[in-house]
Amino acid sequence: MDLDLTKVPIRAMNYDGEVLIPKNYYENMDILDIQNVHVNFEIYKNMDQDNIMHLVCTGKFLLQDARDLKPVFYPFQFEFEEKIDEESEMCGRFLENCQNTLDIMAILWENIVLENPISYTECDSLENPKDNAGWRVVGEEDDESIDPRLAPLMELLDKKKE
């Protein structure tokens, strides 16, 4: 979605609606799907005749739960305001000076990626699910969690505590 910035002096440009994020953007990531991406932005001139962009975005990631690997929704929301001029970092990456257009989709995608969590879970319990594939959750209370080769060191630590 490229915007022509030459029309901003005439009137503010704004958009309020849903945006579809193409699957090829996130197919090599841990994101299963991105849904309900709602974008509201406005580009206007301030008193110094600088172009200002104010953007608000909400949506939901469909991710695998970090504990039980079931699909879960993770909501995201971000908001920012940026001055669009030759010195701004945003313009260096997204503004094509020869065409005087701004690629909103690239700006939007860069900020959506920043909202992607490293891991996310909705599961509160640490109980072993019945359909696990040869793995189990090991907690501090498990006696088997101590490597037998390290047992002599554990005895030394216990003696030191006494």
C-alpha cells in the first residue's frame, strides 16, 4: 500500500480499516496466522509543514502454545507517531524520493514483527499431557532431575549448608 505524499498538503490522508497480511511475510516464522489486523493511520502537516504520521494497529497472532503446542491467540497492539522527513529513520528505509511515496505495508510489517513474543503459553499447569510424544515436564520436586554423576557434589553442598 503506497501513499502519494504530494497530496498531504492539500488535505490529511487517513485510513481506518482491516489489512490482510500476506502469508509469505510470516511463513518462515513461528507465526501460524495473523488475523483481525485493524489499522488506523493519519498523515498530516503540522505547523512547521512537516509530514507527521500517527498509526494505531491491533490484531491477533495465532501461535503454538509453548507448553502444550496447541494453537493459541496472542493479541497485539501498538501505536506510534513519526515525523516523515529526510532525516527520519523511517524515510531512509520506506520513502522513495523519486516517486514521493511511502510504503505503509512495510512500516506496518516491521512493527508487527516487533510484537511477536519469543514464547507464549495459556497453560497454567505443569502436568504431563497424555498425548505427549516421549517427553515430560520435569520440575524441581522430581528426584530424577539430579544427574547421578553430580550426586557427590550435591552431598557436598548439603554438608556445607549444615
